[in-house]
Amino acid sequence: MNDFKKLENDILAILAALQDTLDDAETKEVRDFVEPGEYGVAFETLCSILGDKHAQISPTLVDKLTEVGRRMGIDEETWRDVAKQKDVP
């Protein structure tokens, strides 16, 4: 599997894991960037939505967001606020 396909799969897996957190319009907004291969914009949009919602997400998802963001070379500031919103049991 090439790197771009892996990024696409990872972002879509994150979206699937967030199905109870994101509404249909938010999910569609991110998917609309994934489908043409705009993975960076999709990732930044996803992080922005999560930050705006102050969504509590699992530590596992925070780790996945961090891993994907670093792999794409995106500034950590993009997901820093989301990482602070970890849903700690």
C-alpha cells in the first residue's frame, strides 16, 4: 500500500471512530477533501471541527491523530488543542 492510500485509510478510520461525535455534515466536509486526495486539508479540517466542538476523544484517537499529523509534516499546533481534550477515564 502506498503512503497516500495509507493516509486516506487512516483519516477515514479516524472519521469512522468519530461517528458518534461528528454530525453528517462535518463528516461529509472532511470526506470531500479526502476523496480528491487533499489529505492535509482534510486533517486540518477534522482537527478544527474537533477543537471547535471541544470534543472529548479517546487517548487512542489522540495518538492516531498525532501519528498521522506527524507523518504528514503538519504543524503540531493543528492538533494540540484536540490532544488536550482527551477523554480520560
